[in-house]
Amino acid sequence: MSITTVEEARAAAGARPERAAAALVLTLAGLLGLATSREGAWNPVAELAWLALAAPALGVLAGGLALRRWALLPPSLWGLGLVLAARGRPDLSALDGALAAAGLYGLGAGLGAGCAARPWRAAGATLLVTGLLAALPGGGGALERPWPPRVAARLLDLSPVTLVLECAGLDWMRHPATYGPAGTMDIGPELRSAWRGSGAALAILLAGGASVLAGGALAARRSARLRQG
């Protein structure tokens, strides 16, 4: 074994505790939605909404910090927390919601691996974008009247909160948070249909997996160039 290989092995061994600690921090950050809400702690809907906002940015950090296998820990424990919190809620499919959130996390992880030089800045920008997309259907509470129905329908489609909650089976278009602010009472089935449970959740999960593979390939090429240089 060459000296370079030995040094790389030692560096990788030393990085393992750091990766584990970072993965634990990301896990706890993703579980914040269970800690408190207007309806009290352990509210699965609040957790799903929080993950819809935070999972992409946390994924960017996981990819940018090169957590490798440890990157699987956060979405796994988020899913476990959601399933436990949703017991007694037959109207919710916590597993489908968790899969959708994991897909968003994967999309972020691929992005983070591709821009590893500045993961924190990329994560902040991602959180800003997801927050904006979530707020736009209701205009952030600043609209005197809702958007035109066709516009509101497209904005709902772009909202990560809509995606995750509808994948979990919640009738989001009839929820008080959107019914009045987004004017969903005027959005008929010809304008929009809800994201459908397992099918939509698996689609976003596959997209997240593809993003991780693409980001990993970019990171590998970047590492090879640095070694050659």
C-alpha cells in the first residue's frame, strides 16, 4: 500500500465520526416539525410540512459535506418518526409522505454534491426557494384576493408542501391554510388534480435517486481532476 493510500485511509477513518455527527444533526433538524405546532407536539401534518420545506436544503448539506452512507440516516429516521406520529390517523399515509420527503432530500443531496465547495450557501439558497414556492399559492398572506384560479393551480403544483402533504393523502386543497388564501374553492378538476399517493411519492423518490447518482458522478470527476492536478 502506497503512502498516499495510507494517508487517504487514515483521513477517511478520521472523518467517520464527523460524518456520523453531521448526519445526526441533520436528522434532528428534520424532526423539528414534531417538536411543536399549533396542535401540539407529535403532529404528523406539521412534520410533513416542515420536511417539505427543509428536506431539500438538508439534502444539499448531506451531499456537500460528503456524508456518504451516513446520508441515509436522516430520511430513514424521519420516516420512522412520521409513522409513529401518524398512528391513529387513518386519513394519512405517513409512509408515502416520508418517501416524497426523501425524494426531495435526494434532489438536494445531488445538488449539494455538485456544488460541494459552498454547501452552506447552497443550502440557504435552497431553503429560500422552497419557502418561496410554499408561500406563493397563498401570496404569503399579502394578497387582497387570491390569484386567478389557473395561476393558483400552477403555483400549488410547484409547492413542495402541496406535493408532500397530498402524497400523504391529505386533502390539501380543502385545508384552511389553502382553501381561502389560495382560493381553491374556484379550482375545478379541469384545472388541477391532487398528487396521487404512492405513485407520485415513488416518482419523486426515483428523481431524488437519479439526482444523487448524477451529483456523485460530478463529485468523482472533480476529485479525479484534483488528483491529476
